[in-house]
Amino acid sequence: MQKRLLIIFTFILIALVSDRLIFTSNSYKLDINPPVLNSHLNSSLEIEIYRINLLGFKVPFSKPEVLFTTENENLIAILQTASNKATVTSKGITGEAVVIIYSAETRLELKRIVIPILPPPSAQLWKN
């Protein structure tokens, strides 16, 4: 009887610890690919936000609902492609654009990103 209780208690303890370590969100992480924009009109980048657990990995079965906005509407355009992804395209002007990510449920600011928009490479200036 005691051995059976010990096995049940151990199983419950392992389940609670794995829930805390694996399935509970600790913070948010961003993937920005590529990290900068060029100032020509075809330049774009992808932003993805996801939750991170205590072990530093993505939380399984979790997709945060976020809203992407910008302070610099004359520099970039944002197209939200999924609940946690967006495509940012350049409008052809150099500078620094700020993208703000809000939680869709609470409307609180999660992250603020500064994206540099660089002039196009000199090789592209001479193409016709």
C-alpha cells in the first residue's frame, strides 16, 4: 500500500514540476528576420513573438494573441499575418522605425522594437 502511494505521489510531483517548467510562460521572445530594413520598396522583414518557459524553450501549444502598431507610419507598413506574426515593409525612406507589440487580451505593451532602415546598397543604386 505504501509503495503504491509513493508511486502515485511521485507521478503527481513529476506532473506538477513539468507543468511549471515546460507549460508555464516566463517571458516573451522575438524573432526578427532580417534584423534591418533597406530603404527600397521591396525590403521587408518578419516579426514573430512567442512565449518562453523557464527552461528557455518555446512553450508548447501556446500562441500569444498580439497587436502590432507603429509610431512611424511614414517609414513602414505593418501587415499582421497571424496572431503572433507580422510582416513589416519599408516605404522607401531611411530612418528608425518603432514597432510596438500589445497583448490583444489586456492591451498592455509587451515589447517595443526599434528597426533601423538603412539606405540601399550602392550596387542597387546603379541598376537600371
